[in-house]
Amino acid sequence: MNSKSQDKKKVLFVMFAPHPAFQAQIGVLSAFLENQGYNVRYLEITIYTDEYPNKHSELVEKVIIEFSPDLIGFSSYDMNYYHIVDCGIFVKSRFPHLKIIVGGHHASLAPEDYLKYDAFDYVCIGEGEYVLLDLLESSFNFQIISSIRGLCFRNSDGIITMNKPREPIVNLDDLPFADRSIDPSIKTSGHLYADYLPMLAGKGCPFNCSYCANEAVRKLYPDGNKYVRVRSPERVIEEIEYCKMNYKFSFIIFFDDIFAANLKWLDKFCAIYAKKFPDIPFHCLLRPEMAVNEETLIMLSKAGCVNIKIGMESGSEEYRMRMLKRNMTNKTILKAVSLIRKHKMDLQIFMMVGLPDESYLDMLKTLCLNLRIRADSVQTAIFYPFKNTPLYNYCAQHNLLNEERRKKMVVYTYDTCLNFPLIKRYLIILLKWINSSTPIFCRFHFSYVWLFLCAQYRSWFHKRIDYA
């Protein structure tokens, strides 16, 4: 820690998360501000469907009293919105002079959702490193704040002012390694909770999926092409080496939305990785269009990649292209699957059910494609509309949003927040479990699978019956 931090302002980051996990962007923000001489602390609060921040108010108050921050930063996603609002109002009532800022995808796409409450002083749009730095350096002087790009606030008349977004950071190598000491899953032994190292090679995604917050955030910037950036292969390798010296883990998962989009970058990265870490396998995410390039898979396999994760979302080719804007054919998907198998890498796929205007036939096609792919793992989500994405706006225009049910959700795993008939709603929930169980269908007798599904559905029904 920089010795100057004793003379500079303190920042408390607060994250309401559905389960303990390493929040990479907060880790980078924490490291960035620490390098600038600021004192940073992180508080992560695990939330469940029936819990609200008033149950955690004593913990929040205790940390504020102990740490005495000058600024609290809440990290937002759609499903922790009400928790942030309740907690922000509580904090402001107890510490009226404490400044509060909100960042993250939800805040970037809907800053007015927070600034309509007096509890929140600022909202950060887009990346927060230099927005936070400018805000802290301004000592909250209104004249300076009014010119900080990427910052939203209420002016002296109480009118919401939205400054233009700041251009994305061009050279990600300039940023410090993420501060992993904030990771609540790290045991005292230094062993990562799930036995893997979460890693990001870059930021952004170039595709236009209608349901994705990335697509909406990219459009905030004047030049969306600058939104997709990647660190140099050497810098990524350097961070892995640092983590290897400080933590214990068996493999690495690259959580970039699209890994290896640039073949020249991938060739260099794989060559270095294979030499440096021959005994550390890794996982990564690809698009099917990239996985049909056999050169990509050869490089990944030789470097030590053992698991490819691919988003299919819907098994209906027509629906996937028309509604989700994922312009890939089933033929492309099946070819990608075949090549992944050929190079002896495991396959995990991501699917969704409960999509707007999804017919029963579309849902059946999803199940059929799952059974045809025979993936090693299937993760099926129930569709949840992220604020101000194209598919959210479609749901809002067609009166599909059930706000009462949406308010209670913190994960999109157990129920739908769209206005479907009761029978279709329960069918969606059942299909979520059936789709996720397709690898078991392919390995074990049907009776065992049916018992598993019944147990899962019964567990859900008893927990969520109050949603009806």
C-alpha cells in the first residue's frame, strides 16, 4: 500500500452477490486506486431470494464506522437493484455526509433508476477507473464534477445531469493486476475455493446479442469498436505467474466473453503458455463460428485447453437469429461440436428457456439440439431481461414483465419473471432442469434421471410457491 494512502480519501466497495465469487472488475478498481495512494476496502454480502439489506444493516454500519470511508461504491447488476436501493437509503440516513456512487452494467444502462433517490450522489457510466480517480481528486467539488466524463449526478436544481461517457481505456496493460485479496472464496491457506483461477485476458465483446448487457454498454460509446480490447499475451502470462506464486489452484478459467478472437494474439499466447505452464490446464469461452476454425482449436489444445464453453441459447435456428441476433446455423454449431470432440476437449454449452415469444416447438427444438450435441455439461438459464437491452425493451413494449416476481429474484435459475400462463411457466422451469440434465440422459438409465428431476422440481416448488 502506498504510504500516501493515509493522507488520501478512503473508498468502500459494496457488492450484493447471489453467492461468493471473485468480482474481477472490483478487483481491478481496488488495485488501481491503491496504486494511486487511496485506501480501499471491499464488503461482499451474499443475498438470497427472501433476504433484503435491512437484515445486513448492522454489518454495513459496523464496517462504515470501523473504516470511516469518504466514498461508498455499489456495484450493480439488475438483480441486486432493490438491495442497493434499500442499503443506500439506510446508509444515507445514518451517515448523511457520506458520498455514494453506483457503477456496473445496470447503473450504466439506467442511471436514472438510482439518481431518482436522494441517497445516491453519483452514477458511473462505463469503466470506472479514471471516473473514480477524477471524482476523488476533485474532493467532490461541484464545479470540477460537472466536467468529469462518465459521471451522472443531480445538479444544484435537482435535475439529473448525464455527462458524456469516457472513452474506454485503450491499453489494458497499463492497469494493475486485479486485487485478489478481495476474493471471499480464498481460504486462509491461500487455496482458491473452487480450485480454479478466474482470469480475464481482455474486455468487451464485438457481437450484438439482443439480450446481453455488453451489447447495450458498447453502444454508449461514440466509437463502439474501441470497446473490445485485449491485454498483451505477455501481460496475461505475467499475471498467471504472479497468481501461481501466491495462490494454489489446479486449473484456469478464462471468463472473457469471447476468447481467442484474434488468431495472431492466440498463436503468441498459446506458445508462451505451453512453455510456462505445461501442467496447468485451462478452460475458455468461444463462439461456434470461431470453433469451426480448426486452426484455433489446434492451438488451444496444444497449449493445454481442456474445456471449451459455447453459448447456444436456443435450439431453434430461426428464433435464435430473429430474436436473439445470434446469426449462427445449427450446421455451424454441430460442426464446432464435432471439431471440439476431434481435438479431445470437453464441451460445456449454455442454453436459455423462457424467452419472449418462444413457442412450445422452439423449446422442444432446444431440448432436441441438446440431446444431439451430447455435451459434457449443460448450463441452462431461465431468461431474465437486462434493463435497456433490446430484448428487455421488447418485453416492456409487449407487457411481458412481471415486476413483482422480478423484484424478488437475485439469480435467473429458478423462475421466470415474464408474464406467462401458469402451465407454461411451470413447463419452463421443468425444461430448465431437463435441459441441464441432458448429459445424464446420455449416460444413465432414464429412471435415475427422472428421480433427479422430480427431486429438483419438488425442491423448487416448495421454495418458490409464494411467487405464484
